[in-house]
Amino acid sequence: MSPLISIENLSIQFGDPKTNAPAVDDLTLRIGTGEFLALVGESGSGKSVTALSLLQLLPKTSNLYPNGKIQYYPNQEQPIDLIRLTPAEWSSIRGSKISMIFQEPMTALNPLVRCGEQIAEVMRRHKKMDAHMARSEAIKWIERVQIPNPQLMYDRFPHQLSGGQKQRILIAAALCCGPDLLICDEPTTALDVTVQKEILELIRNEQQKMGMAVLFISHDLALVSQYANRVAVMYQGKLVEEGASPHIFQQPNHPYTRALLACRPAAHRKGDRLPMVRDFLESFDKPPATIAHQSASKAPQPTLFRAERLSIRYPGPKNWLGRSRPSPMVVQEASFEIKQGEVLGLVGESGSGKSTLGRAVLGMIKPCSGSMWHQDQDLLKLNPAQWPLRRKQLQLIFQDPYSSLNPRMPIGEAIGEALRVHRLVDTRLKEKEKVMEWLQRVQLKAEHYNRYPHEFSGGQRQRIVIARALALEPEFVVCDESVSALDVSVQAQVLNLLNDLRKELNFTTLFISHDLGVVRYLCDRLLVLKNGQIVESGEAEQVCSRPEHPYTQNLLQAIPQLKSVP
């Protein structure tokens, strides 16, 4: 296979070289023409920095060591040294010969520009098309990436599209000029399994049609094994293992690769303590610790929460008289109950109504019909003065901890504020002592008290949000996609923490997720939601191993599985 990109001795460092370790350390890697290469590793391992260096999109605070090279071989001609190109020379390569699909489509798309125009702009710039031809070609590309009603979608703004549709718009913009290399930086992290499969199949089909190379960055190892020809594993900025995809995943040589595979919840039974990367790097032969398995014959628990024929709809658009028009039901006559101390999983595709139902349970959204009972109290009949006590008992752990924390408030103050609002402490000294105690319980340090959210990693921020919710000692906690955006090793830490705290505090959990591997590992029972309706329910292991409804079967079939060595 002829080389398309050759990276040699690449080192990238941020800030002071005397105190900060390199983000990428002496990396040598080659991407072949037409190859699907996956770059895997934990957050902070240097994957995204490597990808951004190929397009020279690194921030000004970065330093590239002078002996490093990134060479591009267009059409087997003389190589082009990408590091030494001028801005004018880059304008003919970036977006045309080398394109990138970013992780978060809403931030990558301009919210003030119609979706179709953002595709057309790329072709006007690189293919010198006039506006009429660019519009026509953009509509064809919208159809090609399987978005319905392409002419209608051309004129829509990003906020009017679903997450999967926005990701397809980015794919169309990246592919419309026929690049030699497509870089995909975690393009399916926040998507449910069925949409994820559609996006990956689309990328692979277009790769095969166009003969382009793909550099696919992901922390989902099972997903990578389904699509990549070759895999490169990075750890702390270094390339630690490289090889053909099936052999990397079934016969890994490096302890770090073995650790990434072992951290996956899907590889463990319910009740097993998930191993973490450091366990393997410190002592690979030592078996991971386990927590006691829950007995199948445990005594029945009383019902803590009950919903009966719950229906929810959002207000529709208003007519010229200012009255809201009828809108479709988001949740339709959902009935279920949650026992004291159990973990109930709520799964389904994006748009199925999972988060809406979770927020209704907490009183954040008012249903249009039905009833909700917490213990013996009908929540829909509470007046505003009665809700504060219930809010202490019903807590939410958000999907995105960064947006749920005040960026201008130290995390100690953020946790302490919840204690003050609910009057659980009567002095600032007791408040600080309680916050310090919770920081230690979620495996943070006392000196973190005065730090701000941006000074923490994603996994640390998630632990801060957990501490803020559980410091109130609630009876019932809703976890809304709380581990979906975390890499496997950080996800293992957070899941172990939730298991430990649940065992200690005995709180009840509604766990909302699109990751069925996590749900199967963590939950006692499952509800499967489709278009706002509960289509299947039962014991988690039974639903996952013997699904009855075709929708549940499709969800499980869409879960990527590790491929075996042929």
C-alpha cells in the first residue's frame, strides 16, 4: 500500500517545556492510500492533537519540535511537507485534499448559516463553482448522505436538525470536494447505537466509492474493530502498539491495550468491579477486585416511585392569535414503577423521549395527563411551596457536567451551594467540612476546593456533579447519559464510583443511556422506549439476552462487537 501521509518523529508540546510533558512524543505513523486507520487511546493520550497537526489547526501556544515531519504524497508525486506550508498554500489543501469531521456538530456548524449553504460554501471556495451550481451540488450531497427531503433540509438551520442529521451535514461538507484523507474525530460519541451504525456505514461506503483514506479517532474499541483495517494505540503521547485490527483486539501485546479492552462494561458480569488502566500497568497479572454479586433471591423492596399513564407533549408553534398549535406526544401513556434501591435502565434511540421522561419524573416538565407518585405523594398535585423538599430527595446527574457547572464558581462553592439552599448546614465551616468530605468520597482532593470547572478533566467534572447531587443524600437519582461521552477507562472509574456510593447510601436510580453494554452491566431492570411508548420491559439480563420486541432486537444488533481473529 502506497503511503498517503507519513508522520516522522513528531513531538508537540504546550506551554513551558520545562514543566509540561509533550502532548505528542516522538510519533512515527503512516497512513496508506485508501486505508481505514483507527487511532485509539484515553482522553489526553494525544489523539486529537495528532489529528489537528495534520491540518495545522493547533493553537498558537503549541510548539512543534524541529526534527518532526508530516509529509503528504498527492497522487504519488513528490511529498509536500505540511508543517512548512504557508497559509496561502494551506488554503488549497485544507478542506479540499484533507478534510475533518469534528466530534460536536453543533459547535462545528455555523448556527446562523443554513445547512445547505455551509456545504455549498466549501465547493464555491475549492471548486470555484457559481452559487447556482454549488446549491445544486449541495442538494445532491444532502441526498447522498441519506437525509430525507434534501431541498427542504438545504434551507434549515443546524438547530432544526437532529444530532444524526447534523453529523451527516458535516460529512457532506467534508466529502464534497473528494478529499484524499478524511479525519474523523470521535464523530459518533454522543449518538445512539442505531444512528452510530448508520453514520459509520455511510463513512465506510463513501470511503470505498472515493478510494480515500480515513483516520478514525475513537475510544470505542468494539466500534473500531468493526471498521478499521489497522489500529494505532496511543498512551501519554506515545505510540505503544500498532497492527492489523483483528490481531490488536484479540492478541494485544501492550498492557495498555489489554487494559482498554478489559475496562469495557460489556466484558464483565453485573456485580464485577470494573478494572482500571492503572491496575494493568502496575500489575497486569493481578486479577481485578470484585464486589459482592447481588443475590437473585433478595427480599422484595417497596415501591419508591410509580407513574401511571403518563403523557407529555411540548407546546407547539403559536398561530397569529398567539395560541399554541397541537404538537405530537413526546411520551405516550407510560406506566412503570421503581423499587427502593434498584437501578432501572431507560433505553432507546435519540428522540424516543428518554430525557423528557426523566425530567418529568423530577418535576422539571409537567405532563399533560397521568399521575406520578413518590412514596404516597402525587407529585402532580404539589404546590410550589412543597417542591423544595421533594427536590432534595429527587436529584439529577447531567450528561454534560461542564455545561451544568457555573464556570465562574469554584467547585467547592458549587457543591456547598446545594447544601445551603436545602439548609443541610448552618455554618460556612460545617459546609466546607461537608464539601471536603464529599470531594474525598468521589476520589478528588481537598486542594481542589478552590479550582474552577475548566481546570478538571471530563471524568473529574463528572465526579464533581455526582458529589453535588449525592451530598444532599437523595432517595432517588436520575442519571441522564452520565457516562456516554467518557472514554472506557474513565467510564469504568465513574461506574465503580456509582456502584460504591449506591451500595453505601442505598439510593434508587433511573439510568438513562443509549449504551446498552453499560445498561446491561449496571441495571436491574430495563424499559425500552420507542417514539414515546414503552415497548418492552423486564429484567436487564433477560431483555438483553432474549429480546421480544423487534425494536429491542434492532437496538441490540446495532451494538458493535469485537471481531475475532480470522
